[in-house]
Amino acid sequence: CKMGVDVDLFVSDQDALSEFVCSVCLDARPPVVFPCEAEHVLCIDCVRNVKECPSDRQPRRNNAPTPLKGALLRTYNNLKLKCSNGCDAWTGPLGDLDGHLASQCRLSVVGCPHEGCGHKTTREDMDTHIQTCDHRMVTCPHCKDEMKHVSLADHVFSVCPSVLVACPHGGAVCPHLPRSQVDEHVVGPCEHVEVACSWADFGCTHRCPRGQLEAHEIDNRALAQHMRLVQGPLRSLRNAAALLPQGHTLDDMLSDMVQTYTSARRNESVSSPSNKTTTFSVTTPPLNNNTNNSKNADNNAPSSVATVTTPPLSDASSSSSCSVRIIKSLRDISELKSISHVPTQFIFDKEGELTEAHVISLVQHCSQLQHVKISRCYKLTDASIIPLTQHCSHLQHVNLSGCRNLTDASIISLAQHCPQLQHVRISLCSNLTDASIICLAQHCPQLQHVNLSRY
């Protein structure tokens, strides 16, 4: 036993006990042999403070006290006593007292075995504490994951994917569904989510719950508004078609022009090579309310012009390139599929005109683009720009200023797929964050200039 033991706890013969009782403090603390001739026994605490043996007054020798050994130690450890904590369930040898206190005594103070819990109580009360301890491991009744009891409430009310919750838009009207399915429900069947009219690309600004969208689109006033929104594009197409020979389409017209000028340039390069460029234009007539008299339209009205400039032919004509510049309108961009040379520039700066369909058509036929300017095209989203960046990996100059619906996804895709980027302008793109800038810095070693202004 490492601690002092009250003499009253011993039940052994008093004569055997008296041999180990300290003559200074009269306690049965762990004894040692005092360095005197008779080798009397004192407790380990008192032996440090006395200079002569208290039993026979013999002076203390210079050597240090020695612990009990041999038969004397066995006799000491075999002394019988009761539990020092006062429990009545144990009486045994002094040498077994420490083991009893450490693992058996119901009155010993012990700590909770659960990680993170510092609670201490007697061993007989610990079983009750363990059953209610906040740090005990429990199983979520919904998803069956294991966690500490202290975390269960927060898990169930805010995290658990299997708990049935109400739709954030429909409330009690929508059926309750597992938390993990809420996002899918919101973007899919939920009739209470506010959505834009399917004619929004043409200019309709109406927004309403998804369940009311069909009623809006078949409403007579809404139908009239939608028809007015598409009148302009339809008139332009019809006026352009009216100028074509019978049986020809806009695609046929552009294809014929490209073939004619390509042939002419090849003849020039054979007879007298030069560094001159060849330019031709495709002009669509201005809008006219009187579609039947489109040929008599006002000659001074503005026209929509698409100009294609081709560089001089090189020795390897298959590697020649051209630049495409759309000055006013992109409604006929699909005609570019007939051009035999690979365009390297696309510049468009008419607010709101460009749509996703235009960009996708451009991507399909102009994979060698190096310079792209599509500023102030607020109808464009990530669905337009990401395919452009994925298919046009040679981009060096990109201007997306004013495309306010773009997010970090577009700029990250641009950085990852276009390592030759040198100049990027993304001003007035309010949805972008630091993630875009970091990705550009990481993936574009040739980057020289980035414009992030808000003006």
C-alpha cells in the first residue's frame, strides 16, 4: 500500500501489527528500516525528519533508510485489514488493497470512460452516469449513423439526410420529403418555386410560381405580349429571305459568296501573289413593318452587316485563317458553317443581342478563335461560355465585360482550358468571386492583364 493506513482498519493480531506501527506518528504507513544498529521500523515520512532512533535513542548512521525486504516484507503485506474507503464488501491482505481500490471498490472515485467527458463519481454511481452521459455513442434513428448523444439534436434538426422536412417554398402545402431530396424537388417538380417565363430570352420579365407558369403562358394578354416580342426577329428573317433567289436560303447565299471569293483569291495568288486581304459582306435589310413591300424599304434605314475578312493565301493554303467581325447582328451566324477558312476573331458589342444558341453555333464552326469580345451580352450564362472555353483552347484575348449572369464556373473553365490567355476583361460581372482570380493565376502563366473594374 502506497498511502498511509489507519491502524483501526487492521483486523490482524495486534502483536504482529505493532511491529510495523511507526513509533513517531503511531500510523501504519509504508515502513522502512531506520539506519540504527537494531534496525527498527519507522514510516517513510517520519524517517526523513529524525536524527536518532525514537525506540532506543541510538544515533542515526550515515547510510540511507532501506525498504522492507524478505520475510519482513511478506509479513507486512499479509496483514489483514478492511477497505480504506469504508466499503463492507472487502477484507483482505494489505498487499491487495491497492488492486481492490483501483478495480473493485464501489466507493472509489473514477472518471467517465467516454471520450470528452470529464465527469468523476464513485464506481457504484458511474453506471447510472454512463447511461445518461452526453458523450455516449448513440445511433441516429433516421439515417443510422453513429455519433455522440450531445450532437444528435443538431444532426437531426439540421444535417440528417433522412429526416422528413417541409419544402422551403411550398411549406405545408408540399408533401414532406427526406432532406437529401429537397434540392432535387426544388429544381424539379415543386410547383411553388418562383421561376421565369419560358419566353424570358425574348424579353418577357414575368416571374411566378412554377405551378402558375402554364396559366400565364396561355393567358391571352401574355400570348399577345409574347407575339410582340418575337415580331422583330421574325421580320428580320422574313425580310432577309425575301431578297434571296427563289429556292435559295441564307446558308446557300453565304456559301456561294465564300466559294466565289476563295476561287478569285486563288487565281490572284497564282498570277500575282500579294499581301492584300479580301473582304466581302453579307447585308440583311432593315426591319420593316410592311413585310410584303420589303424591297421598297427605306434605303436610309440601318442594315445588319456581317463582315468576313480573309488574309492573303500562304503557300500552305490549308492553314490559312480569317477573322470574323459581327458589327451589328448575329441572327445569321449559322451561315458561318460554310466558310472554308478557320476564323480567329469574334467581336460583338451589341447589348442583349447575343444568345446561347448563337454562341453554340459559333463554337461548332470556329474552334481556332484567339480573340473573343462579347461584352454587354446579359442573356449569356455559364451554359454558353463553358462550351466556348472547352472547344476554343487557343484563346488569348477575352472580353466578357457586362455579362452579368456569369459565375465563377465560366472563368474557372476558361482558365483550365485556355492556358495561352494574355488579356482578360471581366468588369461588371458581379457574380464573380476570388475563386475566379485564383484559378486564372494558377493556370494561365502568360496572363498579362485582368480588368476587374465595377464600371
